[in-house]
Amino acid sequence: MGRELSGWALDLDGVIWRGTETVPGAPQAVAALRAAGIPLAFVTNSAMRTPAQVAAKLAHHGIPDAESEVITAAMAAATMVEAGERVVAVGSEGLHTALVEAGAELVVDEPADVVVVGITMSFDYGDMIRAMRAVRGGARLIATNTDATFPSHDGLLPGNGAIVGAIAIAAGVEPVVAGKPHEPIAALVRRQLGDSGLMVGDRPDTDGRFAESVGYDFGLVFSGVTKPADLPVEPTPVATADDLLALVADRLG
């Protein structure tokens, strides 16, 4: 069974849902973990939604009352901004809300102390100009994540990494990254769950590396991107299963 775990951190897409579809058994798996008294964190690299909105989506997929368990890349990015700093925020409601709650002053353009970039479907050339000029004027550049793509119900869409890449190239700098697998979001997970948890995900390149960053074991499920035919993978998971429900059954007995 391995070392004693202080909690389980769960990726969302590919573990709890696939686009608009609930991964079969995921609600029952979460209910079993809760019944066993295991602390949980639902960890997402998306900065689009607020924790309340993520919790509402979880409820739609059969997992109620999860707001206090949600950790987003927007929350991680907000920990990298000081109260009172002037921030150009390229992103959606989840990012804007997290920054305001952290005490940042949101501004449209320079002068600014920080530019924070999160996924938004309304990104345009004007956003790129304002962000580029603010960074060239001395602002730090923070990315909520640098994921190249993300899945939708009808195929892959450009991810936040594509937006960040455009701004970074124009500004001539490399961004500091808040989300998985980097330390800012790892610190939030450790704060919520402790130092010896299990990170469950469907991608070794993000979820597995994130487990290493947090100092957690890595549980790999085959309900998302990675399939059994892809094994072996690095980092090596401590456990594999077809889906979250099978992993929970195996680990809890």
C-alpha cells in the first residue's frame, strides 16, 4: 500500500470529466474517499472559472459541496502578486476574481507592476499589445499555465500556452509559471492536504511531474490522455488503474 497518505489531489479533465461527459464512476469514487475521511483537493490548471464555478461544474457531474476543495491556477498566480500592485490581467473571471481577492489593482495597460495571463476566449491583438507594452515597460510576466492545448467536446483547442507564447515572444521575456507542475500551485496543495498525498491524473508530463513537485505519489488513470499501451511512462506511477473508481477500490481495499 506504500506510505501513509495525508490526502488525495485529483486532476479534473480526464479524471472527473472528459469535456462535457462525466468519467463513469468518478462521483462514486469521490463519495468513497469522503466516506473514508480522506482530505481532497480538486486541482485544475485552468484559470477560467472561480472556485465556486468549478464547484458548480463538479456538482453538475455528481460531486456536490466541493468549493472549499478546489485549487486553481488562478489562485496560484494570485499568490505571486503583492497587495496593491498594478496588474494587467489577460484572462477570464476566475483570474480577475482571484487577483482582486489578493488585493491587486487591475489596470488596462501600463504602467503596471505585473502582467498575468490566463485562458480567455476573447483574446485579441489589442490584449497582446497592452500586455507586451506593460512587460517591456518593466512589469513581471506571470502565466497561470503554459499548456499548449486543452480538450473540448469537439476536439483540441489552443491553450493558455499559445496566448502566453505570443505575449512572451513580443515582449522578449520568459514567463514565470504558476500552475502545474510548478511550485506556486504545489504550495497551495501542500497547504491544504499536507506533505504526503497522492496526485491522481491522466498525464505523466503534467500530473506526474506535478506529483514530483509537490512531493506526492503519482496515481495514473487511463480515463484520459494516457492509455495502457503507452506504458512505461516517466515519472513512474505508484499505481495505475482504468479510472478513478478502480484506483480508489484498489487503494482503499
